[in-house]
Amino acid sequence: MTQTPALEFWFEFASTYSYLAAAEIEEKSLAAGVAVVWRPFLLGPIFASQGWTDSPFNLYRAKGAYMWRDMERLCVEKGLAWRKPTQFPRNGLLAARVATALNETGALSRFAKAVFRANFVQDRDISDPALIEALLDEQGLPGPDLLNHAASNEIKTALRRRTEEAAARGLFGAPSVFVNDELFWGDDRLDAALAWARARC
Amino acid sequence: MTQTPALEFWFEFASTYSYLAAAEIEEKSLAAGVAVVWRPFLLGPIFASQGWTDSPFNLYRAKGAYMWRDMERLCVEKGLAWRKPTQFPRNGLLAARVATALNETGALSRFAKAVFRANFVQDRDISDPALIEALLDEQGLPGPDLLNHAASNEIKTALRRRTEEAAARGLFGAPSVFVNDELFWGDDRLDAALAWARARC
């Protein structure tokens, strides 16, 4: 009996490179025979602990200018839709709480991809509960129930603990992938993480 | 008549990922049929303009811990020798001035790779003029003459201007590659830069 290799996919809804990884990870992991566990978390508290009160792409202008050009280039190369959002970063707290409330992987990944498209293709405000409810509805998920559940102390605490877990395990950016305790940072390290999982799990 | 595609390879002797790129770029560019122009520069002034007085890998602990593990992993994968240096970052000013004084590409790349090995394989102090002279000597290059030339106002000014040019063109980290004005940041984007150069030059 062999165990299926697995990885944890940690993402933040405000993160541009997380959008790329979310769009690609299912096809790539299926091809590699690696199971994926989706892990929404919040970068804000992790950035704040480094003294950043805004995205480093806003704080460091040259780094930001590069990221926007890089996203444009990568989306063309990967055949992904892309529109530079008029607001960056958007507040992903509500979406992350709803994603935390969605235990079933299929529903979570469908919802997450819809939120990323809303932010980075449709340029919509992902902190708006009406939008989140509409996206849940489009996925055939019970919007009002999930929004209520997402507002519960149980889910708020679960997301806070998950973000604390991320920091404790050495995570400092998004997207990040863990294969056991081996960390891979960035959409561009997804293939390396999958190869690691296949070789060692 | 067609023009050979070309790229500029911008590197800093203190930079771990620049060591990787310097070790790989000649073989990769030869295979791709792309010419490489080596461009030593200094990251210090660029980091200082962002408010950093040390390497971000020292300032941001989790990012630093990841980088050291990542280097270890990547060097195994690429079959490159590696020893975590006991001092980081080392001052690459002298080596960058000598590299600036070496106009001929072959000599520059041989010297640069020797400096990177001294820093990241042999754990030696690359700011020591005696080491730099020994490395030049090993490459069959006139050490005393080059050290004198490297200390001239001409070379000091040339390196300062080059670093200013890097900042003006939007460069914010090392290694970086320019294909005309298209910027690629990081050793892991070398293949993308080569493909860009082939497709568009």
C-alpha cells in the first residue's frame, strides 16, 4: 500500500501570484499524481510582523512596477485572463473566512478561483458581502448560510489560528506550498514542489 | 543578415542567487544562441534607497531562513558546490570594481565565477585585496595592474554610473536580466529571459 503524495497550497486572495497558482495547481497536481489541500490564510498579519503596513509591491516602487509587468507577461504566456485591478491590495478577509468555512476541497477550490477571477479579471471588490454571496450562488453553494457561518467565532478563530500556524512554520509570502515541512515560495516554484512531493512522499 | 539575440546579466558578488545564475548562464545562453553581456553592479545603494541598511535576508528572518534552505536545495538539484558562508552579505565593492575594469567578456566571466566560488563555496573574504589578486593570478590575469586600475577614479565612476543606470532602469534585486528594456528578476527567470531574447531579438 502506497500513500498518495500531497502538498498544502497556502494562498491569500489579495495576492496576484496566488491567482496564478490557484489557476494552475489543479491541472498540474493531477498530472503529477499529487493531492492538494487548499489553505486560505491572511498575509496582512505576517507582513505587519515585519513592519509592513501595506503590500511590499506598494511600499517598494520598483518591485511593484516589475510585478505588474511580470503578471501581464505571465498571464499571456499561460493563457490566463488578466486585468490590473484598480485597487491593490484588496481586503481578502471576508473571502478567506468563507473559504475557511468551506471544508469540502472541491467547493473551496471552485469558490477560491471565482474570487481570484473577480479580483484580477473582473476588477471587482472582493470585500463586498454581496459579491461574495453572488459568487457562492454561482457555484451552487448556500450563500447566506456560508456568510453567517463565516462570521462565527469558530471560523474567525480557525482563520486566525491558521495564519498563526503559517507564521510559525516559516511562511512569509504567498503563494506558498508545503510538502511536509519543506517550504516552496512563489507560483514559479510550483513544479519544484510537485517534483519534491512525488520524490519523497 | 540577422542579429544575434542578446541579454544583459546584472549581478552582485554578495548575492547568493547571483552565484547560481553566474554558474549557469554561459551554458544556457550558448544552448539558446543568445549572447550575454556581464554587468557587475552594487545592490547596496539600491537597497539603501529603499531604506534597507542590510540584506533583506538578514532584515526579514523568515525570508532569510527560506533563502538558505532554498540555496542548499537548488545547489543539490543543479549539481553545484555550495557552503553557507560564515559572513553574509560580504562586501563585493572591490570585486565589482575589478570586474568593471575587465572589459573583455571571457576574462570578466572567469573572474566573476572565481569570486562567487570564493564567497559561496570556499567561504573566503572577497573584500580582501590579497584574495582578489590571487584569483586574478589563477585566471592568468595581471593582478597588481588590475587592482591599480580598479582603484582609479575612472573605474570607481564607471561602477557608480552603472549602479545608477540599474536603478534608473527599474532594477531592484540581483541577479537581474535585461532583454532590451524587458526586466527579469531572479535566477529562476533565466530561462524565461532567454526565451524572450530568442523570440524578440
